[in-house]
Amino acid sequence: QALTYIHKRSIRFHGRLTSEVCLIDSRFSVKVGGYGLNTLWMAPEHLRTDGKGSQEGDIYSLAIIISEVMSRDEPYSSDKEYLTTREVLNKVRACEDPPFRPAVTASPELVPLEQLMKQCWDEDPESRPTLYKVAGVIHSIMSKYNKAGSLVDNLLQRLEKYSSNLEKIVDEKVDELRQEKHKSEELLRQMLPPGEKELVECCVRDRGKRERARERVSEKDTQIVNLLNDLYSTFDSIIGNYDVYKVETIGDGYMVVSGLPTRNGTEHAVNIARMSLALLSVISNFTPIETNDERLMLRIGIHSGPVCAGVVGLKMPRYCLFGDTVNTASRMETNGMEWKIHMSGSTADILKTFGTFVMKRRGEIEIKVDILKYVLSVGEKEWKIHMSGSTADILKTFGTFVMKRRGEIEIKGKGSMETYWLLGEKEANPEIVVWTGSQPQSGPTSTSTITNAPIVEKTAPRT
């Protein structure tokens, strides 16, 4: 319509019609400006004669604009990869056969528009269609896609397509979010399993002496859990003020390290020492479950030295520390005293360099013990797994497990209990591991093996 207006007026032609002078206002109406000066849209006859332009030249420029719409790129974009703009204009200006024009690949539904475009950029100006014919062809093409012919309907159709595409994208993102949520919930379930079960099997490794707190609180398990939760929550709020890393909590043991995972020089001893003093200060005012008038006692052990750190396991992975330093810190705690911070000479030597800590020499004590224990009996050559009578009663119902009565023994906190040794399992089920003596065997499809190796007793590391 803009070109029709120009061609009917005294202006007669635009002369410099390019896509750069086609402006769209807020009502989606195209406005044709007059400040486009790019010669890539200029007809070849005007390039040769440096003419001012003509109506036929505008038709040629319109064909170039149509090629931009179809290719969604600048004219001659594929040719500009190896030709300069001047070389492109020289090839357009030359009378080549076929004429040099932009490369456009049209989809099947746009073939009529492609044919119109090629007619409009014909080398012979007289062979180009009139603007009236061009408008009629474009109107017939657009009517197939927009039968109503109104701008509003066209916008509504575009919005509907956009909405459908957006819904598809949202559904895909929701599915991805649901999968990630399932993964996180599964990981959380593995790390924090449900709090209560009706009947479970417990395999416990001796950790040595428990804190007196366990003896002073109520025998109800839920009270113990609530007490430890309140206590550890208090500890967690304190250690956040220091450059320390909480490794783990096992029962009533709380393990903290400094210098990992980020090294901090000799500051690790200062941070642990100041944190320990803060814990003692807070625990003195800590209010436990009111079972009696006694307060909770805190025992802290510290040692400085090298450790080996890493993530262990695939199911419920844990960041663990290994080495003599961990064992020594644990011995510092177990050989310590209530309301005391027991530390080794290596830690004391580091703290002395700061000159701000008050220390008292305790003296030499024996803390190193043989921590290698063997489960395999030397005389009987049998694997021995110690279990309670309730577990033995359940296993007896299967009829495949080999057990030996140990008798009544005194269990700390439980009194006299009837216990058994689990020696192995008969080959009634080939799918599970069979223990028949000192040399373990496995069924044909079993993937588990048990080596005849000593088991290291790992006393729970403390602060």
C-alpha cells in the first residue's frame, strides 16, 4: 500500500527501497521511510547508469525484501562469506546468465511467493510485474493463511501457536523438574531414612564407652533423639562462627575438623580451640530433659596432624576422614575428663605460638592401643557373628542358617541376655553367599565376596 501511494503521487518511485526503510509502528502498520541508502537493494539497470530510480526499480527492491523475509537473513548473506559488498554489486551489475541474485530456498507452501519474487527481480525491467499485480498475488497468498484477512485475527492465531508451543515447553520443564525432585527425594530418603520402624535388624560395631548423658536421660528412644537433636542443633549454631567443618555425628559423638576441605595454615588449631571453649560455655547453660538434677557433661579431645579425606560409598555416600590423627583425637576424648579440653602435645605446640591460650600440662599417659581385632576364630576356623536371641528366633524359621548358642552374657544397659553365634548358611539358596568355614564361597550369580581379613575396630571419632 505504501508503494502504491508513492507510485500514484508525484514522487513516482522510491528509488532506495530496502528493508531498512520499512518501519513498523505500534499498530503493526508498515511505514516506508526515505533514508535507506544501501545499494544491495538497487536494480541492476540503476547500478549501471547511476540513475535515481524508477517504479520498475522499486519492484526489484521489493523482490530483494521478499528474499529477506523468506530466508530470514540479509540479502546475499551466503555469498558474503567469500565476496565483498563491492564484488556482489559488480556481479549484479554485470549481465550474467543467469543473473546473479540472492540464494533462497523456499518451503513447498511458499513456492508461489518464490515465483513472484523471481519475476520481480527479472533482469529486464519491462518483464517485471506491475505493483497492482504484485499486490494481488501477495493478497491471494496471504488469504490462504488468514482467511479472515484482519490483523487482529492474524495476531490471535500467532498468539495461539505461541501459547501451544509454550505449553509444550512448560510440560517438558515440569517433567524435568519432577525427575530432579524424585532424585533429590530419593537421595534424601537414603541419607535420612524414616525415623521409626516396627522391626529391624541392627548390626553394631563397638564404639567403646558412651557418654553419661545416655544413662541419665529417659529410657524412651524418642527422648534420646530429641535430646541429641537439641544438643547438636546448638552445636551447629556455634561452629558456624568458626572456620571448621562438621564431619559427622554418630550417636553422642560429634566430629569437627579445621583445615579441611580448605587449608588455613596453623589457624586450624586456633579455630578448634576457640570453638571448644565456646561449646563448653554453652553446654553449661544447656537444659536437657528433666530426669534429674544432673547436668550434661561434655568431654572434648583435640589432636593436630595429617589425615586422608574422601567420599566413601555409593549408596548414602559419606565424607570421611582416615588416619592416625583421627584415632589419636578419639583417644584424647576417651581418656579425657568431663568439662576438660584434652589435647595432644602437637596441638599445644601450635597454640603456644599464639600466646593467648592458657594451658596446663597433664603429663604422659598411655593412649595408643592395639586397634586390630580379628573376628575369625583361630581354633575353630569359623566366621562368628554375634546376635541376640530375638534375631536367632527369626532366623530359625528359615531353616538354612547355622547357629551356635553362646549362652547368657551380661550386656551393658540390658542385663543378662541369651545370645548366639551366626556361623554360616547352608546351600539351600544358591543365590546368596554361603559361609562354610575360613574360606567363603558364593553361588553362581552372587556378586558379593567376603575376604579372610582382619576387621579394624573404629572407635567413633570425637571433637
